Amino acid sequence: MNELKHVFEALNSVFPNSIVKINGFTELKEHYRPKGKSGNHLKIDITSEMFDGKTLIEQHKMVHNSLQDLMQINGGFIHAVTIKTQREQK
């Protein structure tokens, strides 16, 4: 699945040396799709030391921003993302 490769590359470029897991990749049901477009819903878990000192909202914004070019609103294939973040245990 070439699309997942793009997701991993985008996340790993922003979150090097982190644990990145994609726990779900589903195509949206037809009645949820924008007219004439398909889309996918991702479930992503990331554990990173880059989240130290960041609020949960800041952590999620970091992840979302790293995927910005892949989002459907920008011409990409991702319609929605469920994000779970945690700080790396030292």
C-alpha cells in the first residue's frame, strides 16, 4: 500500500527516533465521501520525546501538521485522522 509509505515518511521526517504505528486504515463509506472523491480514515499512535512539555492539543497539532500535504482538503488521500500521542518514557 503506497499510501501508507507516504504517511510513514511524513511522520518519520517530523518525528525521527519515535515509535509510529498506524493501527487503522479504512476507506470511507460512500455516503461519507465528498462528491466524486474517495478518502481514507487513519488511526495513528505516536510515542515521541518531542512531545515533552507539550499539551495534548499541541501534540495533536504537530501530528496533523506533519500530514497536511496528504490531507484530502489539500488534494491528498486522507479524509480523517484519529491520533493517539504519548511522551516517551525515559
